[in-house]
Amino acid sequence: NLGYFTGGEDGYHEHPFVCSTPHILAIEGCQLLCPRVSPLVDLRIWVGTDAAVALQRGIYRDVHDYGLEPRRVDEMWREWVEREHRLLEKDDRRARADIVVE
């Protein structure tokens, strides 16, 4: 995140990762842990965040960084949270992770 690269604080906990292998592809997002993609990945990491904190961060980012209209952003995020909750109830992607960070 930006705080790590700039040396500043931004509210997130950063733990730099150093790897001796120069060929790394990092893919972000829970779709990485879906049944069709998960077997293709060498290392699966689930980073859990409290749902309320994730919602707050997403809304803040979309309004302040992307300049989107606050009311619409709030509606979109709340719809996304509902869909995500239903998805994870059907398919526990966290269970496919090799490493879980809470």
C-alpha cells in the first residue's frame, strides 16, 4: 500500500515480504481462491479484514480517491457486501488458503 512505498503511515499494518525468487506474480482479490483458479496458484493467502472496516475503507477510497458521489458509492458497496456474503456462504474460499492472516 501507499504508506509502505512512501515510508509514511496510512492506517494499515504493513509487513514487507522479501523473496529471493525474482519471478513472482501477485494477484489480488478473492477470485483467486475460486474453485477454477485456486488449483493453478502455488500459494494462496487469505487476508481477512473486519467487514465494517473493509466497507469503510472501500467507501472512503471511492469517494476521496476516485471522486465518486458518496450516496451512490454507499449503495454500491452495500450491494457488494450482500453479494459477497452470499458467495462466501456457498463457497468458503478462505478454506482454500495456504496461509490465513486475520
